[in-house]
Amino acid sequence: MENEQTNKTNDTGDKSNPDSKEIVKEVSIVDEARAIRDEIVKAKEDLKKENDRKEKLQTDELLSSSAGARVETTPAKVDTNADYAKKVMANDLE
């Protein structure tokens, strides 16, 4: 009999379990729908923020040099012997 749970009636006539710490709260369908709507709106805002951030990152990547396009360096101009001689003669070798 020590472990038996008994239902006792309190002063208001409601049955309650004295060992139970769980409180049952009735939620109306309207309140539940509003809560779901709020969750959907918040998720939608979070998704929009994430999409904006992702779009900005992609734009920055395209505009930067790391966009994946091949970057070719311009080769240094190599003077021929005749061109070098002309430059030397024009500057008069001070």
C-alpha cells in the first residue's frame, strides 16, 4: 500500500494526484494556430536573412579575383638587342 497512488478530492471537487507535478493546460485551437503562424513567420524571416547573406557572399566572390576565372599575367616586355641599343643611345649614358 505504500506505493499505491490514490486520487483525492480537493476542496473544489476536482480529482488530483498529490504526487503529480504535471499541470495540464488546455490550449485552444486558435492559440495553437497563432503559435504555429508565429513560428512560420520567424522561420521565413530567418531564411530571408540567410539568403541575403548568401547572395552577398556570392556577389563578393564574383567581384573578387577568386571567382574561378583564369587569371593570366602579362609577360614582361623583353627588349631586343637593337631596341636596347636605341635606348642607350637616346639617353647618352650620363
